[in-house]
Amino acid sequence: MKTPHSRWLLTAVAVLGLAACAKEATVQEEIRPVRYVTAGDNASQPGARFAGDIRARQETPLAFRVGGKIAQRLVNAGERVKKGQLLARLDASDYELDLTAKQAQLAAARSDLTQQEADLRRSQELLGKQFISPAQVERQQNAVNAARAKLQQAQAQLTGSRNQNAYTTLVADADGVIGSVSAEAGQVVAAGQPVLRLAMDGPREVAIQVPENALAALREAKALQVKLWADGQTFNGSLRELSADADPATRTYAARISLDGANAGLALGMSATVTLPAPDSNRNLQLPLSALLDQDGRHYVWVIDPKSHKVGRREVSVQGIDDSVARVSGALKTGEQVVSAGVHLLRDGQQVRLLQP
């Protein structure tokens, strides 16, 4: 027979058991708040676009090889020029005076050599008649050698003066277009100071600025699409040059995209857009490093089901790391939501609550 005391004990045990089960169920049903990112939702993702402008592959600053005052500038920005065409000239009066002086010095040196050679011949005749000593003839021979050296020096100086005089004119090195003008008539310029910029005829390129988080995608792109803003023309392009240093002001990297089959007559400075290839659904997606779960030498991510908000573990392969961003491939698609923090605290099938990114 059960006593009232025993019945009370059984009732208490049952109540405590139910409370424990309820507490356990509450723990199991805990919904963890998580932060998340969208796979591939990043400026560095393939498919990104970069604005740029048309440039010549070869752009040369033109400068006088001597300094002086500009007497004439014969071309303007945007003007087409031919190889050898005169573009500008300096006031050459000082160089012409120097050239005249060097010509006079050469004439004097030549006359002196002629005189010394005549004296040597007379000395040799006198030596044959024993009127002078061999030492006197030797001294005269030395005088001839010195005069000949002075003549050679005068000839070299005259050549240099002629070159200096010729350098007072600036001519085009190749066919092309004058891109910019940086000096005007009446201005005094130093030797080597750029006066004009020549964009040579030939291949055209697009110059763009690339943020650091897009470098990997740009390097990996096998083909790029270039579209002109003015008329909608499109060209295939490829990366030809990428700066190793970022611009200190914009923190972007200068890149040059070569154009396949582009007309060399494309107007310089035309606006163009460079588009990277469209992304594959499971290739080289961008994720923060904090989204990766490392277990037994393998990499996983927690993918969030958009309907149930439950997480599922999915294996990925890390293709590369740029700063705090990992490029991954595997069973992950562009646009899927991935837990970006606290990945070690989750379990497969756990329900989560999405926090604002």
C-alpha cells in the first residue's frame, strides 16, 4: 500500500523530470544569431566593370636636347604629324655664333698645320745640307704633331657645335598625334624638359585603375570585354601591364588593357568600360577568412538555407588568399549566404537568426 508520503515523492519526481525535459528541449531549440556574407557579392568578383579611356601603347614626351628660349611652336594638341615633321624650334642665335666661332677655330688650326708642315719640309732640306742638327728637325716634327692634334680637336668641336645648333629644332620621331602641349613660344626651357607629348600610331589600349581587392580576378581573367561609351563598339581585350605599386592617393593600381583588332584611328581619350568575364557558379568565389572552418586539414563553410534558416556544412577548396579574403571553389554557388563569424560554434542543421551584415 502506498502511503500519502510516497505518493507525494512520486509526484515530485515526475514534475522534476518534466521540467528537465522541457529545459533540454529549450536548449536544443536555441536559435543562434549569426553574421553572414553573400558568396561572390564583392567588387573583386569576376564580372566587375572598370571605367577607363583609350590610350596609345607608345606615348613619348618630346624635348629639346639643348636649353634655350622657344621661338616657335608649330603644332597644337590633337594635330596629326608625320615622322620627321618640324614641331618647334628654339632661338638659335647663340648656337649660330658658337658655330661661327668653331668654324674660325678650325680654319686657324688647319692654317697652322699647313705652316708647320712647310717648316718641317724646309728643316729636312737644311738637315740634308747639314745646316741644322737632327734635334732641330725633331722639334719641328713635334710642332707638326701638335698642330695636327689641334686640328682634330677643332674638327670635333665644330661637329659638336653643329649638333648643338641642329638640336634647336624639335621633330617628330614617328607618325602620330600630339597628345598634349606643355610649353609655349617665348618660354625658356632646359635640355630634356618635355615640351610636347606624342601618341604614336599603332596599337591602342585602355588605361584603368583597379582596386586591390580586384587584382586577383583581373590577373586570372583570360579574356576581357571592352566597350566604347560613344558608339557602343566592343572589342576583346587582355591584360598587358599591371602596376606593382598602388597610387598613394587613390590606393588603386594602374593597368593597361590591350585591344584585339582595334583600329589605330580610335580617338585618344575616348571613354571605355572594361568588363571581366561573367562568374562561374562554383569557381573562385570570394569569402572572408573568418567564414572558413578548418577541420582535419580540410576547409568548410556553413551555408544558410534561405527558407528554414538552418545551416549546412559544405566543403570548399581554397584557391588563394588576398589579405583577409579567400578565393574558394567547390560546392558553393554565387549568391548563397554563408556564415562569416563564429563558425566553430555551429552544428549541422542548427537554426540561426541572420544579423544585418
